[in-house]
Amino acid sequence: MGRAPTVGLYVLALIVVVVGVDILFFRNHFWERLMVNIGIVLIFAAFYFRFLKS
């Protein structure tokens, strides 16, 4: 699989996780949702730079 499809699937997975967590757990909690979303993005970024960046 090439680089572009891998990054595309990775970004799609990030979006699915963020939206899923927002809907399931933090629907009416703005600040908590914002903090959790930032944490999720940081975890995905760390995983990307550790394992997927070549």
C-alpha cells in the first residue's frame, strides 16, 4: 500500500475515533470533550511519528 492511502486511512480512523467518543461519552460536556479530543489527536500523532513516518 502506498503512502497516500495509508495516511488517508489513518486520518479517517482518527476522525471516526474522535466522533465516536464525542457521541458516546461527551455529548453535552464542551470542555471535557475538547480536552479528550486534543488528547486523542496527540496520541494519534505520537503513534504516527513513532511507527508510520519513514
